[in-house]
Amino acid sequence: MAAPIAHPTLLGNQALRLRHTKFTVHGGLHAKQEFEFLEPIRPGMRVRSRGKVIDKYERRGKQYMVTEFVTEDENGTVLVRGRFTQMLFRDEEEG
């Protein structure tokens, strides 16, 4: 019997949290998501996700933000890489 592994997208939510807490994104709509699963995440592993904004642009009057993230184990082995493109909702005050 194979050793148990975590669902591959488990830490995708953690990467989204980075974007909503560190970069203060009030709301948006996913326009695109990409994941690259390199190694399985196993129970008991200590992992860390980090990310950064890599692009901001406007298309058809809508603002977009692209963030990349990487999840590594405690030895620095990359387990998951991903990229999110999100259409940002404007604040009510901005009109």
C-alpha cells in the first residue's frame, strides 16, 4: 500500500491567503490558475509557501493582478509551483 499524500491543491488556498493578506486584495474573480505539482506533500511534512505579485495590467477597462507562488519542504525542495491571474473588483469609492 502506498504512503498517504495530501491533495495536490491543498496549499493553493494558502497561496491565495498570501495574496489576500499581504497584498490586501479586497475581492476579485479568478481569470486563470496554473499549478505544477513536482513532489507529493506527505503527512507530517513541514512546508512553506511564499509568493509575489509578478504583473498588473488592464484589459477592457478591468484591472488584473498576477501572482506566483512556490511551496517548498524544510530542505528547500520545491513541491508545488503556481500562478494565479485575478480580475480585481474596484472599490465602491473609486467608482
